Amino acid sequence: MFILMSIGIAVVFPATVVLLSGNPNWIEGWIYSIWFDVMMLANMIYMYVKDPILFSERLTAHGSHNQEKWDRYLLNFLFVLGGLWLVAMPLDAQRFGLSPLFPVGIRIIGGLLLIPALYFIVGASVANPYLSTVVRFQSDLKQKVITTGVYSLVRHPQYLGIIILMIGGPCLLGSILGIIIGIGITIILIKRIKGEEKMLEEKLDGYIGYQKKMKYRLFPYIW
């Protein structure tokens, strides 16, 4: 199953981005697709080899276990907007040419932003054995506060990586529509952070102490 999932991931992103663009020679599209493959496969391989419990947790079905009720609605929105974001960018930037051609400098900056995005997204999986797709208190896994690795920089490093991706991806591909959808995703993530932190304050021993030590939820020196 793991091998089939890996092959599927390796194929799905180039197929989605490059084929939808209608331009097999779209360099930015290939860079973006390969980045997505690296990010997804690096996460999967690490979890499968080093932390099979985390791998199982990431496959937890939406709405199962003790997922917070409010998160079921937010996660639905995130899934819909995330899929729309991925599909809309190649259609916008290449197939229909709705967005104007972005300056080379903007596209280069977008590509460079994928580096810290990868660092925070993969770094969160490496540091946090309780990282889950759904917001739930993992009493079954005896959840503890994680303060090392990227969690020593901000309290929600995975979300930070995703938000950097929401900026870098559309800038690299040249999609204004991608930026707009990315802003919507960012707003939902910020709302999700507030709900998640409320749950952790109530249920996870030591989390309030971590909040006092690490003051920044998402953006260092800002919020």
C-alpha cells in the first residue's frame, strides 16, 4: 500500500499542474510539481520508517476518533479550497492566461519561498510525533507538549510552512487567482489555530507554560 501511495503521489502533482496548464514545457509548473512530490514523499517516507504511529495518525479519516466538532467544518473548507487552489493556478496562469505575466523577480522570489515552506512543513513532522490532520486531543497516544526543532521558533510551524506556500506557489506560477484563494486558506488556518489552542490549553498539560515561553503562534515577533 505504501509503495502504491508513493507512486500515486509522484504522478498526481505533475499530472494535475502540468497537464491542466496545457504546456508540457512549463518550467515553473515542473518546479512546483517536483517540490510537491519532494515534500509529500519526504513526509511519508520519514513517518513510515521512523514513526509508523504518526503515519497511521496522518491517515486518520476526517470525522473519526475525537476530532473537535468545529474542526470538521473548517477542515472541509480547507480540503475544498486546497483542491481548488491547486487546480486553479495552472488554468489561470497558463491554460486561459487570466493573470498578467508576473515579473521574473517575483517568480524567482516565489520559487525561493518554497525552501522555507518545505523546511517548516517537513520539520513539523520530524519534531512532532503527535502531528495530525485533524484537531483532536490524542489521549490514546499520551500526547505531550513539543518544544524542540521548528517548535522552538513558532507554536504552529506546519501552518507557517503552508502559508508561505500559499504565497510562494502562486508567485512562482504567476497566478493572481492562486494568491486570492491562498488568502482564504490563510484566514481559515488562523481561525483553526485559535480553536486548536483553546483545546490544547484545556486538555494538554504544560501547553500554557509553552505559550508563555514561546509567545508567537505563527509569525515571529508579530503574532
